Amino acid sequence: MPNEALTAVTTTPKPKRSLRTFEVTAISVGFMGPVMAMSLNGIGVAGLVGKAVPFTFTVSFVGTLLVAYGFVRLLRKITHAGSV
């Protein structure tokens, strides 16, 4: 009996992974869209780049994809979770 109580206390179930990559990406884009629209399409930015605002979005999107690809490559080499 005492062994069963000790085992029940020390054993914790692993959390179930409920979000897939596509779902996380959809949430990220859904949050990023309104934030970028409010912060990057202001009068100051439109006055600075003129009609090239969509082009700047495209360039920043490609840059973000390159950074994400760099993280994917890095995480294939370093696979532990933690800060140290």
C-alpha cells in the first residue's frame, strides 16, 4: 500500500500536445496581421516609403521567413529544452 501512494505522487502524466505547426502558425499570423496594420501603416511610414508599403511588407515577410529558417536549422542541432 505505501509503495502505491509513493508511485502515484512521484509519477506525473506528460502534457498532451494539442496544437500542431499549422495551428500555431495560424494563431501567429492572426495576431501579427492587426498589429502590423496598426503599427506599420501609419502616416509616418506611408510618408516615408510612399506607395511602396506593400513592398516593405513583402521584404519584411521574406526576412522573417529567413530568420525562422535559421531557428529551425539551429534547433536541429540543439534539441534540449531549457536556458542552460
